[in-house]
Amino acid sequence: MVLANSQNIMHSDPSNPAAPNKPTTVVYACSGCSDAGELADRIARRLAGEGAEMSCLAGIGGRVKSLMAKAEGAERILAIDGCPLNCTRHTLELAGFKNIEHLELHRLGFRKNACPVTEENIATGVRAAREILLRQP
């Protein structure tokens, strides 16, 4: 499953240049100090390997211009939170982003300090993220 827009790399007509590459989905993840934070991060990285673009949540919190522009240019934003504090979603909202799709790992049964970062748990989170992203925005 590819989550980002594909772009025609072979472009022979210079009068009709390719549109700038606009990512369809930009993913932000909690990377907190617990296993739930690490799990959220690993899920986001797996999605990035499938075509979504992962970006830096700390850069959003710090209002780094280039990272804010990346989020502003996204067609979809997916926030992945490891615990019920929802730091990822809150950080994006405080930066002014409204249309955020949200994966809350605790709703899948994962709990801080009780969800080892295993391939099985990563796959469970990736499946849940895909379900969210398959819905029409």
C-alpha cells in the first residue's frame, strides 16, 4: 500500500513541468520515554517505509519554519500517540493544525510499560493506521 502521491519522474515536456511533490500523508508520532512512545515511533517509521512521510514533531513544537511548511503542505496529517495524554495531537493542534487524523495506541489495548516493542505489536499499530488512512478524509 503506497500512501504518498506518485509523481512522474520522466518529464520530457519542459513547458509543462511536474507539479511539486506534495505528500499525501505526513505522520507525526509520540516518541516518549515509555515503550508506548517507542511503539508509536516505530509504527510511524514503518508507515514512512510504505510511502507516507514522517516528520519531526519537536520541530512543530519549536515552530521550525521548514517543518511547519511541510505540515501545512500535507493533504493529510496522522498523529500517532502512545498513551492517553495525546501529546502528538495536542502539539499539532497548538501549532494551528485542525484536520488531524489520530491513532491512539491505548485504544488498541497498549499500555505504558506493558507493551513491548515487538514485530507483532508494530504490525497491529500499522494495520490500525492503514484503516484510518483508508477512510475518506
